[in-house]
Amino acid sequence: MISKSKKALLLIGHGSRSPKGVKDYWGLANMLEKKRPDLKIGFGFLELANPNIEEAIDELAKQGIEEIVAVPLVLLGASHLKIDGPQLLKQARKKYPEIDFKYSNSIGISSSVISLALNKIKNSIDKHKWNSKDVAIALIGRGSSDPDANSDLYKIGRLLQEKGNFSLVEPGFVSLTAPFVPDLLDKFSLLGTKQIIISPYFLFQGILVDRIKDQYQKWNKDYPEIEIEITSTLGPDDLLVDIIFERYFQTNQQNVYMNCDCCIYKEEFLNIHSI
């Protein structure tokens, strides 16, 4: 069904070799369509899964769409957000000059995503009836050759620590850059930590999340006295659905927001300027 406004949202997924990860993407896609059946939504992947982005755009063009807002399903903006996405839209504009293409911000450092990660951690703490002050949180990201993306994980860790009132939150990475998972666990052990929660900062299940599990389980064999729990990934989840639509409407309406979505002054600022 073509939306009356001839506008569409294009959800750009990364893609995965893991069937579990691809299944999670389509689970989120189904949630998006159920929440906004009036809006045309296209789905595609940058790599490793089908349909690819070019095929998704071709399908929207066949249906008479005149404006496409592409929303990159990316937590931390590295090369896929900064290079691959814009390059694909550049090619699409040449192929379909009659369509207005827009590119939204990534999921990014959003207060909603922080809340989502916090909920996963607190559920694990409650499950074991641990005291949050005694628990060390290992926030594990993908790891990137882009220092900017890596530094964002440290900001997220700090926001998690303050919002969750935890005594210790340390970021780490599963690949490409240090500190790696075993390094972080060694540090916690030296600090005398007996309870650790590993929070994979990933949207969906996949090969890298499985690698995190393999790494900590191998490490734990040498330190059986330390209890370790790993949370589930962030999605699919209703909060992610809301963030995606927020990114779509911000871009579609060309609204400009403060550069810190988690700033404690943002709500007050926006209320002042809406009078």
C-alpha cells in the first residue's frame, strides 16, 4: 500500500552472517509496520543479507514514492554511517532524480537507548538478587578503526553509571581495539569484584555477541569464584521503534535539536522555546 503522502522510511540494516541477527532485524521491521501501518517502510541491508539497499530503493521507486528518509540502524557512527550510507544515497539520487532522498542521524547516544541498556542490566541484577553497588558492569561494543565511534562508548558508559547509580561501569570491545573482553575481566578481578554483568552494546544477536560469550566463558574457567551474567542485546524492542520514528520525523521536518540528546538541560530548553 502506497502512503497518501508518497513518503517512505528506509531502514538501513547492517546485515549479518548470523541467522539470529537477521531474524532480529525482521522482528523489528514487523514492529515498525504494526505501529505505523499508514507509513510506507522499506527494508534493506548494507551487506551480508538480502535485500540490499539498492533493491529496497528500487522497490520503493516502483511504488511511486517521491520522498525517502533513510534511517541507518546504527548505534555508534563509524564508516557504515559516515561513508557507506551517504555513498549509496548518492548513487540512488543519480538513478532516481525525481525522488527526494534524505539521510537521518543514527540511533546514536539517545536517552531512550541508555534506558533500554539500563533495563537489561537491572533485570540481570534483580534475577540474581545482587546489590548493584557490588556489581561491575562491562559495557562491550563492536570495536572500530574510528576513534570517534570508540569514544562514544565511553560516553555511554558514563551516562549508564550516573543513571543507574552503579559504582563501576567500564567500556570494552570484542574486536579491533582495546581493551578487549578478557582485559576488562582481568581488571575487575584485580579490583576484587565478585559479580560482573556483561552488557553487549549491540542491537541484535550475531557472531560478535557469540564471540563475547565464548571469551568470557573461557576466562571464567580460570576464575570460577567470580559470578558473571550476560544481558540480552538491545533489540528488537519498542523503545527502538520509537527512536527510529523519531529520527524519521526529525529529518522529514528538518528540525534541529541540541547536539546532546542526553543533556539534563534539553527538556527545559525545548519547553522554553515551544512557548
